[in-house]
Amino acid sequence: MQGTLADALKTLARNADAFLTLDDAEVETAIEALPPHGLATSPSGGAGFAGLALIDRKAAGLSATSRVVIYLSEGAVDA
């Protein structure tokens, strides 16, 4: 059975502690911060990083001593 985006968002709202949606421009802008650190990824591979970069960390329960693991799941994409 194929669900819709609306179905997915309803499931997240019911079962997840927190979630957010990002648009392509937000992700592309956020991952521009990676290359100076020797890291590169595609927008889909860097969505987790973009989410962390854009959330209100205090509201999410993160502090200066919090440790977050993010996987860049894809390599760079040639334009």
C-alpha cells in the first residue's frame, strides 16, 4: 500500500517525539558549511545535518555539552 506525504506526516505527528520538514533550498544552504571541514554530501545525504543546523537547539533539549551523531549518507554530487 502506497501512502501519501500527508499520511507520513500524520504518522510522525502521532508517533515521533519530534520531527521537521526542510525544503531543498534550506538543505543546500546548510551543507555549504561542510566543505571547509573536508566534508561533502548531496542534499539528501546532508538533510540530517541541515536539520540540526536549523532547529532551535534549546527547544530540542540540546545543550552545549550535548553530543549528536549525524551521518552524511552520500558523497558529493557533481553539478
